[in-house]
Amino acid sequence: MFGQRLRLARKRAGLSMQALSQRMSPPVTAQAISKYEADRMMPSSAVLVGLGKALGVSLDFLMGGQVEALESVEWRKNSTASAQDRAMAEAMVIEKLEAYLAVEDILELQPLSDPFEALRIDELADEAEIDAQARELRKVWKLGIDPIPSMTALLEDKGLKVIEVPLPERINGLACHVERNERPPTEVIVVSRDTNVERKRFNLAHELAHRIIRDTGNPSLKKEPAMNRFAGAFLVPTEHLLEEAGAHPRSVPWIEIMRLKRTYGVSAAAMLVRLGQVGILSKTSVEYAFKTYARDWRRTEPEPIGPGEGFGAFEIPQRFERLVWRALGEQVISPVRAAQMLGRPLNRIEEDIRGPREP
């Protein structure tokens, strides 16, 4: 376990064993580092502290025992993402998960049963059935047809761990199965703190689709496009969109697309595609749009929703922080430990405990 963590932290830092050796205080040879990574030798406490400082990681990360491995990692990344980018992302996720799982254990919380077991499907007849499955899930979860205020809160309520961290620029997010030491495994969805809220919501809906649709069972329906179709149908229900935009085929002005994207909290590109899927825009109109006025929409979001504006104010993971404050209130962790878990200065935690001072 320690050797794997050390190797991941070194890759995250982009250092060879020799380069790490040269950074170390107290001095450590590259050969010793090799033995640490192979779990053939453990460092002294002083060397352990030095490794953490040299690599910019916490001792909780290096010595943590909550996460055994991240399995079946599905990356949402740019094709230019490097091995170092992936190592940086994995290290951030593990560090956050160590604290998340630790506070669950401290509070003796039991894992929820699989909320998707009875909902999973293995085959789809056509694209219309994808929309039907998204509609059925909304019905089962009693969501109605209105826009979903927070995909993050919805997935957290269903037992998924949603983590937001400052991922490398070329990685938008990831999803994985987390193996734990002598404890039940869990699932996590990770989103980049720097991703705009429109893409973040769609990515979360896409990950939800992966938990509902195991396979299409249909050669004419490719899996990833099917997940995207489900995500669009889940976020923008056909019935609601036809009420908002009108049921008759027509052209849709730019300003109307901007209004609709803000109504549902999706990107302009996703909105354009969805208008085509429900038949308000023709296939030819959608194709023309992406060749002309919308040609840059997949790279640059027009009229983006601001971080604290509309959906941007709600699309933030909250469960982990709530658990830390609960543990602090029940006095099963100290303010120092809470500050470490939340990554905040101790004086800020103490201010939040006592509230604002009287003027």
C-alpha cells in the first residue's frame, strides 16, 4: 500500500527516483526509494515527513488505509492528457477519498444498497427507447419533468460519492470503483473544479447513464453516444422542452437557444443537439448550425452560467462537508482534524464554530 502511494505521488510530481532523492531532507538514496516503492523497506518517521514535503502530499495520503485501489477508472479527458496528468488526478482523488471514507467510518455510517440494481438494462431497441428509459428513471425517482436543480445533490442522495477537485487542465473528470481494505467497495464520480457548470451537469448525467445502461445490445447504437443521448433526455425531458419551445418544427434564434440552455443548465451545444432529437430542429438545421454559427460551441461555451449564478450555485458536492461538521458537532473529531479534512485553516474552522463576533 505505502509503495503504491509513494510511486503515484512521485509520478504526480513528475520526478524520477534520482530527482526525488536529490530533493530529500534528510538525505535518501534512489536505491532506498526503490525499496520503499517495492514495499521491501519502510522509511523512518523523519524520512516519511521529508517524502511528504518533497512530493507535496500529506502523510494521510502516503499512509492512508481507506483506499486500496481505484479500479475500472473511466477517464473524461482530452486526448493529449499525459501519464503525469492521470497520476496527479488519481493522487488528488485518493487524498480526498481517504478523508471522506474516514469520516464515514468515524460516524459509523453503513453503505447504502445499490440504488441502480433494479433499474439496469442490457439492450436498447433504438434511440427512442433511450429517451423512454430516461423518462422512466425520472418517474421512478419521482422527479417530474421540471429541470433538475442539482445533479450533484441527486447523485449524492442516491449513494454515489461526488468529489470536486482541481484536476489537471486536460482532464474533465473520471469515474471509478473504489476497493477498500476489509470494507465494502464504493463508487465515486470526480468532476473538475474548473469545468463550467453546463459541462459538469452533463458529465454527471452521463455517469448516471453508465450506471443504468450496462450495454446497448445493439450494433447500431454505440455505447458512448447512447450515454450522451440518455444524459440529454434526462436533463432536458421531451415533454418539458416541447412546452418551452413549441412542438412544431421551426428555426430557433440564437437568443432562444441561450434562454433554453439556462433553463435546463446544459451547454449550448447540448441544447442544439436536443432540439434536433425532439424534432423541433431538423437534422439538416443542426448540422448547418455546427458548421456555421455554432462551430466553436463544443470548445467554448457561449454565454456561460457563472459559478454562483442559477444552477452554478447548486452544483457543488456537499455531503462530505456536512459529515465533517456533523462529526465535529458530535465531538468525535477535533477542530484540528476537521481543518485537515476540509483543507482549511484552523482559525477559519474555529470562526465557523463560534459564529461571527459581536461588533
